[in-house]
Amino acid sequence: MPNSSLRARVALLSVWLLVLALLGLYVMRTLRVSTDLRSFMPPPATADQRLLMDQIGSGPGSRLLLVALGGAQPEKLADLSRGLADALKQDARFSQVVNGDFRPDSLPSSLLPYRYLLSPTLDTHRLDAAYLHDQLQQRLEDLASPAGGLLETWLPRDPTLEVLKLAQRWSPPHAPTVRDGVWIDKQGEALLLVQTRAAGFDPGAQQEAIAALRKAFDGLPGHEAATLTLSGPGYFSVVINKQTRHQADWIGYISTIGFILLLLLAYRSPSALVLGALPIASGALAGLAALVTFYPQVHGITLAFGFTLLGVAQEYPIRLLSHRRGGASNLQSVRGLWPLLMTAIASACIAYLAFYASGVPGLQQLAVFTICGLLGAGLTTRYALPRVLPQRFVDVADTPGLARFRRFLDNLPRPRWIPVLVTAGVAVMLIFAPGTFWQNNLAKLTPLPAKLLKTDARLRAALGAPDVRYLLVLDAPTADGVLALSEQVRPKLDALVKQGALDGVELPSRYLPPRAVQRARQRKLPDHDALVAALKQATAGMPFREDVFAPFVRDVDKARALPLLTPAMFERSPLGQRLASMLVRRGGNPQVRGQGASGTPVTASSTSWVGLATLSGVHDPAALAALSAQTDGKVRLLDIKQASESLVAAYRSRILKALGVAILLLIVTVSVALRSLRRAWHVLGPMTLATFLVLAVERMAGIEISLFHLVALILAAGLGLHYALFFERETGDPAEQRRTLHATVVCVLSALLVFGMLAWSSIPVLRAIGLTVSLGVAFHFCLSILMAPHAESDRAAEE
């Protein structure tokens, strides 16, 4: 009989492991991890929020990398700058590389005739004999300069240097000084502006782009003598991601070792430790399998937080291991335990349904993972684990010192006014807590070292890079309407620059003028005979051959007959992607997008275009915001910080509403399961009071409550619900109560071990979760004991 029992256990264990292996294989082959953080942002409700979501990762400022090369002589740095720029221009991961190095052949040959439509020269001059004579006289002086060799080959096609004028026009506002053909700042560093194709909100793709940039630099001859410095939003996201992963990894290693030692000390059985891990593995794989089945991509944060929230499931096998009693089989033990365990599982799943009701894709994935994981862990604890555990075990009720500890807890005073006292204390702390209650500033959740921020400010000032907080938004029915509006407000913005309201502005029309402007310039181009005559008159007395400017004449002839340049056609230019990121098509139903000068709502058409003008050095946001009134809301200042904070507030409100519904369902579930409102109070009362007590203590410590604190409070409440459920159970058996205490202490210590370490992390998100859960576990444990109704009867039974 024992042999047949052993064979049955081994067979079941083999099948269990095989199923886990197949699930693992399925997950490995199907799992696609996403890193776009916008999956964890709430659905936008306003036009600005929608624009923020569309552009927060792909907007012009967010995709810029600021690059500085230093540590060598300027001549060497100039060579490295040119080499790095050439290498990155051949890499599809980068859409634009600018370093001050002007090359006339950088514009595609097919677009060269368009230079007369793109350059503002014809707005103030005509290609007549007087203007051409003046330009050619300047070219003679230029040919005598050190740059004459480069100019000599380009002069026959572009005697007025329109391509050079365009290059200067397209350079960033307040670009650094050009030395040795590239940008060199006051500190002697060579500077580059690099725009990635990847979204700035995608740390995975940004990491690939940065790795490619570093590899290109390392491949340059003589790079060993120089240093490479990077900055920008994409680089920051990579740094933060790396720091978070590093700390999470080492905390995970240490807490795992501590958890193993704790279970070995608690149960003195390596087999119980190994087999007790199977339900957790089953839950994790069940959750992952559900995710890859229902979602084409799974967000990395879903996995990180999902495994954290799944920590509740570690209590299921612990309960079974601690509640096994002498003279009863494992199956008998779990049957007596199952009603409460099932209630705990159902309650936790209901709480996590709040994530799904939030409507946020990332949180919905989190809900699917945790709910399926909890169900998988709970069901395998009930139906599989008892059948593979050894029948011989040490009854934890006989653990030395446990009875004495239980008597100590039973002797603690339990006045009925404890809930009133805790409620009053919570109210006082919340009323007198310093600072604001909610944390809306996302930047405070991912602080960067001061050194990085200082470097970014220095490079941004030197390069005139756009501000990452503000955007100027231009609304029009068509793309050309945006360009026309851009040209219309340009004089006003230039005036604000002169007044010091901002340092610089980069408008879409800077790269591509509207059709009306192109058409006006095209009409000013002379016909073939007039241009030839003007050239003949202009070159009189100059050392130029009569036919040397034939390429120039051909280009002007072509430009006169060309179709007007559109954004789609401009994409073939080096700055095509730059313009594409500044012109955004927006479709959908009419939406309120702000207020006009009279205060009436201004709506966007069902299909419209948005222009994004980047700003540098904004000193007077109010002056820029006034443009909205002057243009009836067609031009407005978008404060990304303000828009993101409003989005976070809406996000939080939605989650709180979902939590309110979840709490009502939780009350009903626990009341029905326990068949008594009084008993439900003894379970839900400690959990509710402990949750508010955590909030109050953190607020008294000056901690502003973020979305991550809310997630952690839900996790802590799930753990605390277990404590209260089992302490509330009346058995009249002192040994069983000691087993309950043993299981609860092991659960509490394991939770404190993991989350207590997170509380010491320097990463704000990890610290928020760790501190909140640690406080929650401690408060839930204490209040569950102090508010348990059966302590007196247990002590009487024991005596």
C-alpha cells in the first residue's frame, strides 16, 4: 500500500511538472514584451490629453538625444563628430543627425530645384541683374577664402547659395558656434543633435538606439582619446529602467534566499519547500498563459507588478503546510481549510477586478495576470499539492515557544473602542498631515541624479534644444492650413523672442512654407530668356565663363514648372522626418479643445491637422498662452506637465471609483461566505482600518500618495484579508489556533522580508510599494489580532 501511494504521488507530480513545462514552452514561444509606457496611461478625455498621449513618446522633443564629444583637441573632435554623424545617418534607427557640418549635396538632387521655393530670398529680392551681380561679387570674395575649394564645385549650380541659406535656416535656434566645420561649445566639446525614430516613451527601443550610437562611436578611429556624453528624454528612460531593474534584481535575489531559509526554519522539510513552490509556479504560468492568449503583446511593467501582486498566492501553500494536523491526511486538512481559503481567493480576485475596470490597457493586463494566477495557485493548492506532499510531517502546533507567544497575544487588552481610537487617530493625522495629499507630478517618481540633470541643462542651453515641457499647438483643417497658420504667427513669435519671453521657436513652416508662399515665390522666378539676360549683365567684367551658370539656369527653369512641394514629397529630404513629427493628422468626432477669446468652447473638426512647434528657453508662459486669445484658440500653449497631471488625476479618480465598487462586492462576498454581518465586520473592519492607518502614517511622514501607493494598498489589503479571515475562525481548538498563528507569522515574515527590502530602495516606485505593503502587513496583523472575537474562548478552552 505505501508503495502504491508513493507511485501515485510520483505519477501526479510528474504530470504536474509536465503540464508546467508545456505551459512554460507555450509562454516562451508566444510572449512578446512591450516597453511602451503609454500602455499604463489612462484613456485621454480631452483634446490636450489625447495630443499628450500621441506625442509624449513620438513628439519632436522627446526623441532627441543630446550628444557631446570631449576630452581631445577640437580638430580631433571635429573629425569624430563628422565620422559619428556619417555613421548614424546610415542607421535606420535615426531619422536626423545635425552637427553643424554643412554639405551642399545633403539635399536630394530631385529636390534641389525646390530651394527657390523653400528659401525666403525671393520674398525680398528678385533674380535680376543687380541682385545677381551683388551675389557674384560676394562669391568672388568667398573663392579667395579657405572654403573656396568646396564652393568652387557648387557655384555653377547655386551662385546665390540658397542651399547654404536653407541649411542655416534649418539649423536649431541659437545653434552653437561652428569651428572646423562642426558645432563646438565654449567648453571645447563637439556637439550633435540626434533624433531617433523610436518613441521616447519606449525604453527598449531607445536602449537599442543608444547601443547603436555607442557602437558607432567605438568604431571610429582614435575614439579612445575622447569621451562620449549623452542626454535627453530617451537616454533618461534607459538610465531609469536600468537602475530599477538592477535594484529589483538584487532585492529579488536576497529576498528569495531569505524566503527559502524562512520556510526551511518554519517547516524543517526541504521537500515541503520545493513542493510548496509548485502552486506559485502554477499560478505564474497560468497568468502568463492567459496573457499571451488574449494579448498580442504583454507590457514589461505588467510582468513586474504582476509577480509582485501574485505574492498574495504564496500564502496558499503556507496555509496548507501549517494547518496539517496529526492523525489527519493532507486531503482532510485542506478540506477543512478550503472554505476560508476559497473566500480569501475570491476576495482578492474581486479587489484586483478594480484594475480591469480602470480601462487602462496595462492595468487590464495586470488584472488578467493576477486573477488567473491566484486562481491557478489556489486550485493547485487545493487539488494537487495535498496529493504530492509526504504524509509524514511535523505538526507545527508543537513548535517551541509558539504556545507561549499565543498566550501573550491572547493576554493583550482588547477594548471595544479600538476601532474608534484608530479612526480618530487616522482622522487627526490626515487633517494635520503636511503637504498635498496626492502626487500628480510623474517626474518625482523617477528622479535622476543631479549630475545628469545638470549635464542635460548645460547641453540643452548650448544646443538650443527644445524645451521638453512646452509645445505650441497649431490647429487647422489641413496640413497646408497648419503651415499657413505657422507662417501667420511667426512674426508674433519672433517679437516674443526679442522681448525675452522665450529663447527660440521652431515652427513647421520653417522647413516647408505653405502652398501660397511657395506659389508666390515661384511666380517671382524669371523666365529663361530674362534670367540669361540678367546673368549676362551681372557677369560683365567678372572672370566667369559665359556658360558656367548653365546648371543654375536649368534649376530655375525646373523650379518655375514644378508642382508645389507637399509634406509627403518633403519626406525624401534629410529633414522629412523632422517635419513629419511636427505635422500630425487627427481624426474622430468633434471634440472641445479649449476656450476661445470669448470663453466659448472651441471644437476641432472631425478630421483635422495639428502642428507642433517646439520652444526653447520658455521664460514667460503667459505671453505664449495669450496667443490662444489672439487666434481664437487656433494656436495654444500645451503645458505637458499640466496635461500629464490632469491625466493622472483622471486616472486616479477612475481607479478610486473602481475600488469603491470592488469594496462593495467584497463586503457582499465576505458576508455571504461567513453568513453573518458581525463576522464580516471582524474580517473587513481590521482590513479597512489598517488601510486607512497606512495612508495616515505615510501622509504624516510627508509622503504624497501616488498611483503606486494605491496599487500597494490593494496588495496589502489582500494580504490583510487573509490574516483577519483566519484569526476570525472559531474552532475551540487551541492547537488549531496555534497552527493559524504559525501560518500567519510565516506569511507576515515572508511579506516583510520582501517588501521591507523594497522600502529601502532608492527608486521611488519600489520604495513606495515596499513601504506601503510593509506598513500594511504590520498594521493588518496587529489589528486582526486585537479585533479577533475568539481570543477569550480559545484561552478558556486551553485552560
